[in-house]
Amino acid sequence: MFLKELSEARGVSSREHEVRDLIREYITPHVDEVFNDSLGNLYGVKGKDKPGPKVMLAAHMDEVGLMITTIEKNGLLRFQPVGGIDPRVLVSKPVYIGKDKVVGVIGAKAIHLQRPEERTQVLGFDDLYIDIGAVDDDSAKKLVKPGDVATFATSFGEMGDLVVGKAFDDRAGCTALVELTKLEFNCPVYFVFTVQEEVGLRGAGPAAYRVGPDVCLVLEGTTASDVAGTDEEGYSTTVGAGPAVSVMDRSVIAHPKVVGRLFRLAEEHGVPIQNKRTITGGTDAGAISLSREGVPTAPIAVPCRYIHSPVTVMSKSDLEHMIKLVELFVHDIADKGVDFE
Amino acid sequence: MDLAELLKSLSEASGVSGYETMPADLIAERWLPMADEVRKDALGNVIAFKKGKGHGKLLLAAHIDEIGLMVKKIDDNGFIRFATVGGFDFRTLVAQEVTVHGREKLRGVIGAKPPHLQSPSEQKKAYEKDEFYIDVGLKKEKVEELVRVGDIITINREVQKLSGNRYAGKSFDDRACVVMLTACLERLTEVHHNLDVYLVATVQEEVGTRGAAVSAYSVNPDLAIAVDVCHGEFPGVRADRGFGLGKGPVISMGPDTHPKILEKLKEVADEAKIPYQLEASTSARGTDAWSIQIARNGVACALVSLPLRYMHTSVETLDLADIKEGGRLLAEFALKADREFVEGLPCF
């Protein structure tokens, strides 16, 4: 599996090319056709002319990040978030900027110089700078320019029974999709790696329009809050308890029959599965389900703690179980067809 | 190993106050070939002796310890609650990677209450101390097998090379100044310096300048210079508290500074064309000079500082040129301050 490579690759929304190039390389040997569209969505097609319903499997390539907006006279960089980032996770972290991977750090005024009440205040985007070591704006401008984007500088690694890295939302889904291209199915399958999910599900709609699927699963990384200080009803999802299906979130009410099939297959084959217990957030399923005349769609996701932070934590077993369940689902569609009306 | 490599290896070593063995051993090994003697005392201070012409005993001190965390409790789900060793801004701990030094080294991350479970008004506030925990990705039973209350936790951070001469990393406070002492020692091996020099990598500075006190007692110097970090210029930092990076070491003027040493430092810096900055500092209780000054029957002291941005975070940022120039300043001082100068210290 390419989870490490895909986690460490950099692809802030609309700048997904590094991730796309990697995925294209990984899937080309396993699919009949590979192409991308003008937005940057990448498609792998397998069994296009086979009988049976057309299945679309989607995962987004982009990640949340920062965009440089201004270079100050003192050489420090001002920035804004791309996608949803809680500014509280940014302080005291290194970042990589632009295609040349310029190294920067996000610092804060030393504790020694703060008044006690300052320590209770959030350092927001207006208070923070990226420091690339430039002595002034002229030397900074030789290295970065406004519009360049930055990602967290996190290395992938093992942590106890789990793994830690950046951007598991949604490189976990991308990793699963890459693995699934290696399998054979008796129906047409479109593997779609979308762009710009984090800024409003932008890539998935046009991709679904192009494919025109009969059914779609969206493979995701989603919130897990099974952590200290949280009551069980607030867990959202639990790491290690299997892939999570969102019945409803802000973007979509998952098609009940698709959800029903996933749970039935999980039960029949002894694959762990869980319901996501919160209805916050949204996924590409929102855009895909409303494409053309409507597409029966459901999101299925690997639970991720500390999502949208530099250190996301997830379980490889959840990822493996998600791959297994999606495999079972596509075989089931190929065997039994669709009955979603 | 050049100075940048030494900075990297010292910075990335784990050595919270009271547990400084790893960086202390690294620096002892580095100093050994250049010094006449290197020893460790009972508290763990590393003391190197570099013989000069015997005009007086100069102690140079920089601390080797770093701020860190300590295991306080393992909760029912295996998450670790922690106490702090030294002064932290908790806002800098969110989403940090750490190492828990248990029976094995465990990789972990610092978590806090998930934002979507916070009310909008809570989201506008910084996390409070008791909301933090460490996730090591293991079940409670396994964590209890490997971790005990009191185990030390360090922040993980590789040194980041920024543009030009600048570097970012953890525990540059004050290992960058231990590197400065090393630069000084390297220079001293090339010259016949007047003063006998004792370089000390002190322990437990962050919890009250403790190592420096006992090392000053054992060395019993005629004069001493503590070397520590000061704040780098940054938006929101007052001009009299923040110093330029890359503009040279900072010489402190305050109650811990002997006027004659201050004048001598400025004199040798001017002669050797070493750039320097001056800091008017009314209270120096945060550095080793504070305890060295009152060791035995009192020691004439000075404080030389290295400008550092974002002190006590894991991305402390400095300019390597300041380390080199600071090393040169200390060596010039040991070279030129003579018996007459040392004997004149009580007369002012």
C-alpha cells in the first residue's frame, strides 16, 4: 500500500499535481484507461464495455493547507487557510511552501513576553506568520511569492497499534482506491480521484457528470473523537472499529439502500463496520449524488483522530477493512445489479 | 562535525531538566579532544578545562537542559495526562509529536478536545491545561505495562534549515549557546590565551539555574560569563526586548553584569570587529549568571546572549552567524583579559 507516499505527497486544493502524478503512476499498470480532465480530476477506467451497472468509486486528492497572501517588509509571510483549519493547531509547526519545498516555521511570541491573559487567547490567522529565515522582503521574494501554498511538514510513521501522518483525509481513501484498481470486477468500474473537495466539493460534481454512474461510493477519511475528555456519544467514530458509514451529514443523506447493502455485506462476511454518529461535515457524496438525474451514493470512511491537523492518527486495519468492504460491494453490484429505485 | 551539525545533534537529543545525560554525553565527547580535561560532576554538569597562561580563572556557562513534560496519569482509555517541567505556552502544544520515555520509547501526539465538540465560544479560546492528553495509539493495559507516572516526555522536532544562515528547532534554548562555547573552544586551541577557561554545560537551568550554582562552587572562578538566549525581534515584541537575528551576540547590561567585564567585552569586540548588540536588562533571574554571581564569596559576572525567536516553542529560530560571532567574542575575551584586569575587578 502507498499510504506513506500518498500522505507525505503535497496537494493543497487546486495544487494536487504531485499527488495526481503519483497515483497515475500507481494505477496505470492496473486499469484499461487513464486520463484527467481540465479541473485536474484523475480517472482510471476498468471494464468499460462489460455488462452490468456502472460503478463509480471516488476519493479526493486534495488536502487542507495554507496560502501565502503577503510578504511583509521584515521577510515574514502572512497566510490564509485553504479549507477548514483550526488556527490553534498551527503554532510551533514547520511547513513546506511551494513547488521548491521552501521550509518555514510558524512561531509565536515567547511565553516570557506574554501577559497571563494573552495565554488564553487563540492565535488566529491574523496573528501568525510563517518565518522562512529571510532577512527582509527582497530575500523572501526570491524564494516564495503570494499565491504559493504550504503544507504541514509531517513524516508518516507507526504509533503504537496505529499510524500517524498528515492528510489521511483523504489519502486514506486514495490509498484504498489505488489498491482496488488491482482487482478484477464483472462490471464497469470508474476510479475517480477528485480535486478541490476541501474548498466545497468542487471537483466531484463535474467528474460524476462525466462518468454518469449508476451507483457511487465515496472513500474518505473522517473525524474520530474517541479520545480523552469525550463522552461516548461524542465519539463520532471510533478508531479500530472498522470503516464508518455516514448516514447523513451536511452534504448528503446517504442512499438508504446503498447503506443497507454495505451493512448486509459486512455482516455476511464478518467485516467490522460502524455508523458515524455525528452529522457535521460534508463529502464529495453531496456533489455526486446530485449529478445529472441523481446518483445513489454513500460515503464510507477510515476514522481519523486530529483530522485537518499536522498529525492525523488512524488504524491500518480500518483501511484494510474498508478496501475489503468496497470490494465486496462492487462484486455484489456486478452479481445482483442495482435496485435503488 | 561543523557547528551546524553539532547544533542539529544537540537540539534533537532528549535532555529535560534532571535527565540531561544524552546531550551532556554528546558535548563531553565533542569537547574532549580540544580540552585539557573534561569531567562530569555529581549533578551532571559537564566541565571542560582549557589551560591558558594562568592570568585568572574564567568560567563560561551555557545550559544543556530543555523544557519538557512528565507523565502524571494514565487514564481509563490509555491516554496519558502530563505535567510540565519548565515554562510552556500550552498553545504551542496542540498537535505536537512527542516521545514518551517509558520502558520503551513510545511515539505519541498531543491531543485536546475536538473542535466540533466545543461550543462556538470555546472554539474562540485557547485550550486549557487540563484539556490536553497524549495519544500513543495503544490500549490502556499496554500503556500501563510500558509507562509509569514520572516518566519523561520530550517534544519531537528535527532541526529545520531555513534560508540563509537560519535554523529552527527545539531546545536551541540553550544548546545553541553550548555550540557557541564549542566555537570559542575551537578558537582557543589556536591561540595562547591569558585566562584559564572552564567551559560548563550546566544542568537544570530551566527549573531554577541549579547546575550553574554547584559548578561555580567547584570551579571557583575569578570571573564568569553566562551565555544564554534572548528574544529575537518579532512583530508584537517591544523593540527593547527583541534583538536582530544575524546582527551579532547581545551583551547584557544589568545587575548581573560587572561594569568592567562589560567594558572589556565591548573593547575586545570593537578591536576584533565583532558585531554586537546591547541589552539593558534590569532582572537576570532567568539565566545561569543569577546563581553564579553569588557562588562562594561572589563572582564577577557578565551575560552574553544569542537572539532567538519563538523561545520555548519547538521552532525556536536563530542565525548561525550569531553563534560564530559569539564564540569569537568569548575567545577574544579569554585571549586578551589579563592578570591586571582580573586583579582590578574588585576596584570599581
